[in-house]
Amino acid sequence: MAFLTSGMIGAKLDATTAGTTTAGAGAPIALGTRMLGNDGTEWVFVQANGAITQYDCVLIDEDYQAQPITSTLATEADTSSGDLLGFAQVAFADNDFGWVAVKGSNIRCRLSASCVAHTMLYTTASAGVLDDGSAGVLINGLVSATTITAATNAEIIASNPVSRLAAGLAS
């Protein structure tokens, strides 16, 4: 796993901190803080708005509350007000604080069965899971890095990912 290059004391990409409220109170680091990883990844500090499974694709709202994305959430996202996508590299319990990757390679994401390498990815009805089938909402700036033949977590390449509908780019 990557590590932060800023030297911020106490910042660990592979750990979460328990929280008790969804308002960000008691956060050990300011929500929305962005840092670079040693491998060119970019990370943002968030709070979980519900449980997040390791490697989920998450929607991060303007208050830096993250939740597993679905096609429904993707169509409601508002990237003009700060909503963005991220990838949880560790599991979060509801209200936990932690880091999610928002850009780079060497990032893993939960993908449904039979995704082809270097193919654009779409949301699905399954929370946090993406697919290369076009039934969901297209995520611009995001591709699978490897071919898979069964549902698993796999490497993705994220370059400023944004949902097509949320960006005002309806099909």
C-alpha cells in the first residue's frame, strides 16, 4: 500500500479512526484534507456515511461524507458542488474517519464478473461495485487495469473520475 509523502504525523492510509457523529466532530484530521502518496496516488480524508466494504467505490459529498456508490447515487451526485468519487482501500464502520484514494494507479476497486482490461467502468445496483457493462452510469476518467473473469477486487486507473450523468454529460 502507498504511504503519504507529506510527513503528516499520525496519517495512516491503512487505518481508520472511530467516530460517533456524521458532522465530522472529533476528526483527527480536517475532513477534505488531500495528500499525495509515494506512488503518484492522491488521497482525501473522509468520514463514512454508513459501512464501507474494503475496495468499494464511494461517492464523497461536499461535506466529505463517503458512502458506497450505486447507479442511483451517481445520477444524484453534484460534481459542481464538490461531490467526487473515491476508492476505499480499507473497510470503514459507520462514522469512521479515514483516507480514500481519488486518483492514480495501484488502486483496487470491487468489480463485478468479467471485466476487460483498459475498459471504461460503470456503476451497478450493487453498492460500491463497478462493471464494464453499460447498464449503469459511466464513470469518466476510470478504467480497469486488468481483465477479470469472476467478481473480485482488481486494480483500476483513476484520473479525476466523475460520473457521466453527474457531470452533465447525459448519454
